[in-house]
Amino acid sequence: MKKALEELLAKEKVKYEVIKHDLAYTAQEIAAAEHIPGRKVTKTVIVKADGEPRVLVLSAASMVDFMKLKEVLSCKELVLASEEEIAELFPDFEIGAIPPFAQLINVPVYLDERLSENDRISVNACSHTEAVILNYGDFEKISGGLKASFSKHI
């Protein structure tokens, strides 16, 4: 787990558990590797709203509803960021392993409201082989994210 994430969790006095799993690139693969429902596993999606990057955090069992998200972000143009743009924005992280904490990435973060239906969730630990399990309330408190409704169930 990246040192910056460990330091953030320690500073905020958050109880958490690190789960090591087989190499997984998608949130659904992580859910299967951890043997937990997809709704309890978060994924990050990077979009560009009128050219500005935004990080979305939603469950593996959901997908972005771009119509809702355009309203939430009050933007005219909304597109998924390309892998090249993601690599440029987050050079310290592997693509697909971006942590969902605004303090670590310096990009606005939006939390899908459906996540709050869970008592505990799994979040990316800056790696394709590790995750952090923590209470949703703690995650919401320290993520630096704004809650909004922008997903639909898969």
C-alpha cells in the first residue's frame, strides 16, 4: 500500500484492514477476488467536465449515468479521460489504481450516493493486488469527496 495512503489513514485515526488479492484490473474482478458483493467495492472513474478532470467513486455494481452527472457537474461537455490523460494526471499511480482520496490526488472527487448504503466498503490501495476495507462513514469523512447521485445499477 502506498505510504501516502497509510499516512492519511493513520493521521485520521481510521481503522482499516488491508486485503491482498490476486492481480485484478477491474472492480468486479476485485470483488470476486475478495469474495464480497460488487456493491461494497469501489471503483474510480476519471472524466473531464468541460476539460477539467474529476474523479468519480462508485460501486463495482454501478455505472456512470452521464445525463445525471452532467447535471451534477453543471457542465456542457463530459467525456471519459483517456488512458494517456490519466497517466499524465496521476503519474505516481498505475492506471486503474487511482486512490479515491482528494488529498492524495489533488483533483475534485465525487462520491456516488449509493455507496452510503454500505456499512463497510473496499477501496483501491494504490495497487492492483491490494485493497483497504474500512467503514463507509470514515471513508466519506476523509475522502474529501462531494456526495451526489450519478450512477445506475448494472
